[in-house]
Amino acid sequence: MKYFWIFTALVLLISALVDRQKTLRALEIALKRFLSILPAFLEMIVLVSVALALVPPQLLLGLLGGKGRLLGVGIAAGVGSVTVMPGFIAFPLCGILLQRGVPYMILSAFSTTLMMVGVLSYPVEREYFGPRVTVLRNLLAFFIALAVAVATGLVFGEL
Amino acid sequence: MSRRRLVLFLLYGGFLLWGLLKGFGISAEVAHNFWTFSAQMVRILPCAFVLIGLFEVWVRKEAVERHLGRGSGPLGYLWAVLLAATTVGGIYVAFPMAHSLFRKGAKLGVIFTYVGASAICRIPMTVFEASFLGVKFTAVRFLVSLPLLLGRYLEGKGYRMPG
């Protein structure tokens, strides 16, 4: 993340050297956009903070392990769609689940929906895309995730 | 701010305060989550919006239209995937960026590809994924999901994003 700040600072500096007027306008746009989307982001953080407290990792482990495979894929896709989790938590968690014997295809359904489908990030996405595009995009992403899970199952010989 | 949101925030704040005073474990956890996620956003969002602001003033509409717009062809999707692979911060950065692209004239299919790809194949995240779940797992995911993302979804049906 440090490099992201350095990179941004460099780009900003170059921009300011080339055209100060344009750069000031860019900053103005940045601030205006940020402030107008802030409530939606706050709403998302509020929802996610509650959801993660209600569904701790141990419970997830219980939900995803142990069931039948196809049922497991369904549950994993559902849980992954609702939950929002940063990658640095999600993939180590998947690593733990794998060691506990959870099949690859279930992890695939879980991690793909986690990244692509966001029920809790709906407040933010709707502000940008509008309700219809948001719902359609999430539905498409959900089916892509299921297709990926099935393909993973075939490749790892779990189906 | 909408009234619904204001009510939600007030309820949330009240719940946290009340829980913390009474010493409920769950509200401490919710507060901790809130803090963690806010800190993460604060690390990502300022840079993201500054870059989007710079994108808005420097990149010409005609250029986006030509490479990512209606007449762009297959190469437009390739650009979308490459842009997504190097996007930092994931979907929270991808949404506003996609919106900027749309305003500059990119077509919906390309935007859909961009948002999807930024969820799947950001470079730092991929390294992380492969190290925990194996290269084979990641390879299958890429090979199946990326082609499915390339398509004219949502195009020509009159769907529009809010300006």
C-alpha cells in the first residue's frame, strides 16, 4: 500500500509540473466525488462490521466443511455472496479450510463469489451503476462463479 | 444524506455505545471490525480518488471512446483486463473507476469485464491466492472465468448508469 501512495504522489507531482490549473481541478473533482460517495461507503462498512461479527470464521468453517459436495458448493456460493472480506483474510482462511479437508470446488465457489458478488456492497455499487445494472452484474457474476466451481471440481477430480 | 441512512447510522452508533457501556462482547467486535475496515478504506480511497480526478482531467473522451467504446472490438476487452490486473484496492476502487470510464464513453460490456476482472485477477491478490491454494487452483479459475467475462453483456438493451 505504501507504493500506491508513492505512485499517486509522483503522478500528482508530474501533473502539477505540467499543468497546475488542471491538477487543481483534478483535486477538486477527487474531493467532490469522494464526499458524495462517502455515505454509501459508510453504510457498507456498517453492514460488513455487523455481518462479520455475526458470522465468525469458526462458524464459516462449520458451514463449509462436512456437508455433501454439491450442497457444500451451494452453501459456499451463498455465504461468499453475502460476505465481504479482504483478500488478506479470505485466502489464508481458504488455506485453513483446505487443510481441514474442504474440497477445492467448494473453496473455489466461496472465494470467487467472495470477490465477485457483493450483497453487502450493494449500497456502494448502486450509487455508481444504478439498481438494475447492479443486480444484473451480480447475478452474472454468481453464475460465472458456479461455472468456475464446477470446472475446478472436474480438474481436481472431485465430481 | 438520505433519511434511511441517517436512521441506520444513528441506530448503529447507539447500539455500539450501549453495548460498550454494558460490556457486550459482540459490540466490541463490531466496533473492532468497523475500525479495521475504516482504516483499510482510509489507506486506499484518498489515492484512488486523486487518481480518478487526474484521469478525468487528463484522459480525453475521444481516446476512451476509441479504445473502450462501441467501435473498439476485442482489443477493448484486453485493455479492460490489463487495467483491472493493475488496479489496487479491489472492487472499491473498481466501482468509481468504472463509473469514470462510462462517463468517458466506454461501453457496458467492457466495463463489466473490467469490474469482474478486477475481482479475479489483480496481481497482488493472485500471488496471495496461489501461495495458499496452489497454482493449479488459480489457473483453473482464470481460464474459466476470464473468457466468461468477455461478452457483450448488458449492451444494446438500453441499460444506462447514473450520470
